[in-house]
Amino acid sequence: MFASRLAHLIAGKAVYAATCFLAAVAIVVAGYAHTVDRLVNATGQGISIAGSPSVGAMNILVMGLESRTDYDGNTLPNSLLTAMHAGNASAVSAGEVGGQDTNTLILIHIFAGGQKAVGFSIPRDDLVTYPHATFDGITEGKIDQAYDFAYNQSLGQTSGSSMSQDQRFTEANQAGQAFEIATVQAVTGIHVDHFVEVNLAGFFNLAQAFGGIEVCVQPWSGNDGANLADSASGWNAVADGYNLKKGGPQYLHLAADQALAFVRARDTLPGTDLGRTKRQQAVIDYVIWDLKHRNVFSDFSTLNSLLGIASEYLRTDSTFNLLDFATEMRALTGRHVSFITLPISGQVNDMPLNGSLQDVNTIDVPYIQAYVHNAFYPPTPSNQPAPKTSSKPTTPAPPPSTVTVDVYNGSGAPGLAGSVSQALAALGYKAGLIANASDQSQTVQSGTQVFYGAGAAANAANIAAKVGATATALSSVPAGHVEVLLGSSVTAVPAGLSSGTSTGATQSATATQSPAPSASSTAGANNGETGGVLTVSPNAPYGIPCVI
């Protein structure tokens, strides 16, 4: 119900969003064209990031600008804007559409050796505190606005100077890059080693160079298939060949204009902005697959075309050595890339913010920082604390009947969540929601995890002791509630529940007790269609998942 209400409140907005996911992989292509160093170097006109590696483990921030201008500040031609369903030149020049917001933000960790990666899509409407105030005293805003604030501040400071237009806009983009990166670092607690940035025109032209994009879509049962079209972005699956009579997941080949429309559509998706992140993530999976399947690395005609586009529309930090980076990326496939949408705690509509009413996502920063850190730098048996087999509350626990326990099954064992819920009910706890973790957009670790809301700390500690876990406070869990997430290695009802002792659950001795998003921390999700982890099955056609 909350997701439906949210979609209703946001639907109809004429605000366009940008995406840049071909860029994340185009940098890999760039590294193989050893004879075109000039074009490779032309992309590195962004800020420098000192001390960042070009090989080995690294963190890359992918940014997609909403901009309807080029990097020199020139409005894109009408023909291109029309093809992209992005307004017209008059509206852009008048400031009616477009801007420099980073409506796409994906923080990607490349593990050492380049054979595995994990990425977090950051919802653009997340409300954040900026690392420092802007020139006019703004300290709080949406995470995607940081770039725009710094960009326009820079242009204002160089107005009337003797600098050329190219210099002014280069500095403006660099100011935006620096402030956006600093904001992402403050929210996630992760150091950004490199960044890749592209605008609307860059994605459109890169999609053309790839000869279009393959996607797999299915109608959204929660809205009678309304996700198959979006008037704001121009997306139309039926016109592109989707067979409504057939129904179910179908594969479509999208030309550049529909590829862009596909990843920009949001108003008809579950969770709106949250819902479209999976489409954007799926496009990266396809590009990774296509580069290898077509052996683009040895096709210098295609390479030159991609590099020419990249040099004009794509920017990276000046310290990013693409040649070194690409050498390590040969083994990366979509199957080894996991994408996750960062969870939110809630949503506020029509919040007074910097002079206007805006819809925002509220977030739990400490939780996000722990979540991302554990995904990027997972504990190993040598550095992981031994699992706690007992956890006694420091104060007497209220009666179990005052606490509701929700149980989510991430084990894969049929009916296990129900059995655990019954065991907890036998101890006096109120039985709450019983569901599969995958249906609730939860990310499953190997070990059982316990989260609790206000007033439930002592009871959560008792429950955690019985299931061989530790209890973690989570502001998004309702007051008086405890959430139990059964891990992937759990095969039976924990012994502590069946015997009343505090012995550990049937799980791995090296279970990772890292946070995972709970059902209530992904507000706006609907039946697992937003949030959660997006992975690719081993034999998936085109190396892509099917998405809403």
C-alpha cells in the first residue's frame, strides 16, 4: 500500500533523469585500443584523486548527469533532444528542463584480480547532510543535487572573468565532481578511488555504437503491466515487439532511443526511482556480456567508434589509468557482478527543502556504512570475530508477549520460517510476518541475523542468543518488533529454540554477521520488485536478468 501511495504521489512528474551505465564498461574497452592513447587520455579531464590504484581492488563511482548540454556548456541540438525524448533546445536554454544533478549514482567495488565486482545503486532522492555548506549556506539536500550546487557555484564565481567558456565549464564540472564524490564518501564511509561520468547524449551515442541493447522485461502484476510504457521517457515495450497476449518475461532488442527511454522510465515502475535501478543495473550486465560475446576487443573499427564517443561525452578522473585497469578486467562477467539498491528507512513527501517542497528518502547512515563496508570488504576467517553463542540483556526483558517477531527465510529450506515462528510463539512471542527473504528484497548472509526496533532490545538479545546470532538495532524496524533473518546456511530450527538453551544455530562456524536490508528498510518495495540483489543466472540469454 505504501508503494502504491508513493507511486501515486510521484506519478506525472515531468522531471527527467539521466543514466550512464554503458560508460561503466566503455572504460574497459578503452584500455584495449593501445594505438589510440589520445582518445583514451581525452576522457581524463576530471579532478585528480591522489593515491588511488589503477590495478587491484578499487572503488569506482559511476555518475550519470541529467544534463542536456555538452561538457562545454552548449545546449544539445534539437534533433538529438527529440530523439532522446529530453525536451527541446528552447526549454533547455530557458532552464525549464535539465540540470547537472547526478540522477544516476552507482558505487562499484572491483575485487583484486578483476574477476568479481559488487555495486550499490544510490537512490537519487536520499536526503543527506553535505560534507560542508555551499556558498549560500545549504547544508542538507538530496544526494543527487550535490553536483549541481557546486557546478553552479563555480560558474557564478567565474562569471565575467577572462576565462574561456571551455575553461569555465571544465572547472564547473570538476567542482561538481569533487562535491558529489565527497558527499558519497560521507554517506557510505567508503573512499572513492576513481569515477566515470557521462551525460544523456553520451549514453545515447554509446548505445548506438553498440548497435542497440538487449533487455528482458516482464509486466508488473501490481499495476496491470503499466511498466511496459512511460510517456515521460518515451519507453514503449509494445511498440518494440512485446507480445501482450504471450505475457511473462520477453526479450527485446532496443535501438538507442528506446534503450535510453528504458533506463530513464520511472513513473510506471514499482517504487518509481527505486524501481528503475534494476533496469539500469541490467544494462551493465548486457554490455559486459556483449563486449566479450562479439569479441569487440579485437574489432578496432568498433573500438575507435566507442573511443571517439567516450572522448566527447565521458569523463573520468585524471588519475585513472584506463590501460592498466582494462588489463585486469578481461575475466569479469555479468555472473560475477552483483548489484544492490541501497535501502532506505522511509519517505517524506512535500518536505520543505532549500526553498521548495520535495519528496525525499530518509536513510540510516550508520547502517548503510556498515552494510556497504561489509559487502566491499567482507570478513575472512582470519579477521572475523568468533560468533557469539550467548547474548544476555543488561536489563530485564519485558514479557515476550509485548514483542512481535517477523521471520524471513533466506535458507532455501521450505517452511523453515514458519517453524521458527511457531517455536518463538511457543516461548510467548507474538507471531508476526512470515515470508521468504527473496520476496521481501532482503540480502541474505550465511548466518542468521536479528534486528530490533525501539523498546525491543532486551527481547532481541534473548532471541539472538537462542538462534546463535547477535542483535542489531535498526531504526527502520517498527517499535516493539524483532526481525529474524534466517541465513543461507541454516537448515533447521536452531537448537536454542527447541531446547530452550542458548546453544548456536545449525550454521557455518564462519557465518558473517554483517547487516542486510530488512523488509522495513526498503520502504517503497513491492514483492521484491525493488531493492535487493540483482544477479545473473549461469545460462541467462545475453547475460542479463529479467526485470520489471
